[in-house]
Amino acid sequence: MSATTTVTLTDLTRMLRESAGEEEGVDLDGDVLDVPFDELGYDSLAMLQVIGQIQREYGIRLPDEAIAHADTPHALLTLINTSGEVPQAG
Amino acid sequence: MTAAVVTGLGVAAPNGLGTEAFWKATLAGQSGLAPLTRFDPAQYPSVLAGEVKGFVAEEHIPSRLMPQTDHMTRLALAAADWAIGDSGADLRQLPEYGMGVVTAASGGAVEFGQRELENLWSKGKEYVSAYQSFAWFYAVNTGQISIRHKMRGPSGVLLTEQAGGIDAIGHARRHVRKGTPLVVSGGVDAALCPWGWVPQIASGRMSTVTEADRAYLPFSTDACGYVVGEGGAVVILEDAASARERGAPRVYGEVAGYAATMDPAPGTGRPSGLRRAAENAITDAGLTPQGIDVVFADAAGVPELDQAEAAAITGLFGRRAVPVTAPKTMTGRLLAGGAALDVATALLSLRDGVIPPTVNVRVPAPAYGLDLVTGQPRDTNPSSALVLARGYGGFNAALVLRRTEN
């Protein structure tokens, strides 16, 4: 369980790597905030895997329909951090 | 009809990773059978296995594929890469729909499946990998090879247990004959986890001997079952004309004949269908038994199965009339990978004109009447080989390989 209330891009890229690896030729540490996930090499199954990890680590539930529209790291982070279900610190 | 030839080999075996390492060890009689280390087998009656050693997956598999593959598929992808490299084929020059993939499987990626099922019942469904949707599946090796190399031609998977490696290559040959220029085939298996182990113990055919050099002795009076291993071989099968056109660096041999049969139901008293499979494959190759220079035996290591195989061989060829060998005594039986590895071994045997030995069997049972190649390789310069395989459940398959002029 995270001790922070906000999931950051660093947290997200770590979970992307752990859940689905890193595509050759893609630098997740670069400016990827607004790059669509499919351009980063993550298909729908990879996203399902990553979202499963987010839900387990942060104890939140994300709606399936919303996930379908969160097609960039920025959009997904906004969804996560406004879900109102991210537990408070401690 | 066009000839289907093998232009590339990729081998991952318990006694050698990579074709030449495997072949060198096989000719030297070096066995890969040892106490199982992949999991603790102490609570099971069988404790020996043929494990592929020295395979560091990260050196062969991109990080994107790591979470969605298990050991079996990683070995298969590496072997496929090697086989494609060995064939010298530039896949970018070939049409996507002109390349297919047909591999053999037994239980799928059971190690992956076991881990996710453990997650399911111990932690809950949220902990099951999304990749469980396909990563365990029987067709996973075919699928991953196909995706990785953009091979969209006719593809499939065959499940006939130990006979699968031959049945897959037989099926790949059909695709080549129907006009697909290149088909990746063979089989790689790895089921060295409890979920893969237990069903094989239930067959009653696994050896419970704990000494690695006494546990798997096919055609011996001391035969006491077999040892299971992991690994196998991937072959590149091509239309002979298109292989020639693209200037393939080598042709290991032609898949000249293939046949499969089923055994009669237990209790009918009728003999095994193995002889008929062998006979049909030899006929399919346009040969007679006299035209076969070496037999790579299925070599179950179970007395009644050894007896049935020896009867099929001597019935067809006569007593001690053809050299018979079982280099799988150095690897164990590799399930879906076993017959594919035997095909690769037979092709190397044709290439180098030498028959690799059956190890640990000091004296074959005289009653079987087999001329078993034991101890040392035999330099008889074979130009044709018959490979036999039987799968649990009554599957028989036979393949005839023939050396071609390069």
C-alpha cells in the first residue's frame, strides 16, 4: 500500500515496467505524459494487467469504461487521482 | 510434388543449449539427467529430470514478453530465433502470409498456469495475471513465435503427447506442399513443476530410481520407466525450390515420409499401430525398409512398451538388421519437445554421417533382437533415418528423413 495520496508518473512507469515490460525503442523516463499507451507499446491486455496492479497496490477500484478512455499516462493518472478512492497517507 | 526440406535448426536440450553444444555432448555421450532442482520433488516418487541448464531468459527475451511468458515459451522463442538465424532466411523478404508456425504441445505452459491458479485460490482473482488468458494455453508457443516474427500463414498446434513433435512436422509439411514456402515447426516443452509432474506420475511410466545413470534404460532387461526432461527443437521447413531460390545456406535433409496411427483400444489383444506408422512413413518416402540406415527409437523404457517397439522394428526390418539408437537417454523424454529433438538429432546424424549412442544401456535385452548403438557413436554414414514416437493415449508417429544433395 502506498504511503502517498497521489500516484505519480514515476509510480505509473514503474508499474508499467513491472506489469508489462518496456518496449524496445521506448524511453518511459522521457516525456511520455501525453503519449498514447498504444504508441508506448501497451495493448489492451497490458493495460488490464497494469490497472490490476494499480488496484492491488493502492486499494482502489477503477471503472472499466473510464479506463477505456484513459489512453495516455496523463489521463490515467488524472482518473486514478480523482477517483476519490486513493487511501490517505498512513 | 514439391519436397519439404529442413533448412534451420534450433535446439534447447538438457545436455546442451544450442545445436552444436547439444550435438557435441550427444556424440560424447554426456547426459543431462540429474536430481530435479526446479522444485523440491522430495514428496514425489520420481526425483530425477533433464533440466535445460544455463538459459538466462533476459538474454534472449525482450522485457515486454517476460511478464506474458513462462520458461517453456521463452525456450521456444529462443530456439525459434536460433532456427530462423540458422536458416539464413531474411523474413522481411518473405510474404507474411507465406510463413506459418506449427508446433507440438502437451499441457501448455503449466508452470505459468500453476502460479496463477495458486494466486487465485490463495489471494483472490485480483491477483491473477491478465496474461493467464493466453500464456498457459496449448497454442502459446505457436502464437508467440507467430507474433514475434509476423508469420501470418497457416498455423496450428498438435497435441499427441510424445508423438507431437513428429505430427507437427508432418502437418507443417502439408502446409509447405499446399504452397506455404516456409513453416516454423517442432516442439519445445517444459513442465517441470508440480502441476506438470503429477499427471505424469499417474501414468505409472516414470522411473522411481534415484541414480541418474540407472533410471532410464530403454531396451535393457533393467528397464524401469523413463525420466522426464524439458526442451526440444524448432525446425525451419521450406519448399525445396523456394529454399534454393533464396540461396539457403544449407539443407539438413528432406522430410521424405510421414505417417501416424492410433493404437487399438486396450484389451482388444490387437498389436500396437507403431509398425504400421513406420511402414506407411517408409512407403510415403518411396522407400522400402532396406532403404533405412538408422532408426531413432521412441524408447519408452517401460518393458512392455519396449517389447512392442522392438517387435515393430524387427517385424519390419528383421532381427538386428538396422542400427537403432535412443539418444534421448541423455535428455529424458521431453513430452512435446521429445520427437522434435529426435528429428533434429537425426538430421545432424545425416549431416555428419554418424549415429549417436544410447547411453547407460550396457547390454540390450537379447530377446528384443535390436542392433542398439550403445557406448560409442557409430560411423556408418547414414543417408536416411526413421524417427519413431509414441504419445500417451495411443498415438504413434513416424518420420523418414533423407539426406539431400546440397
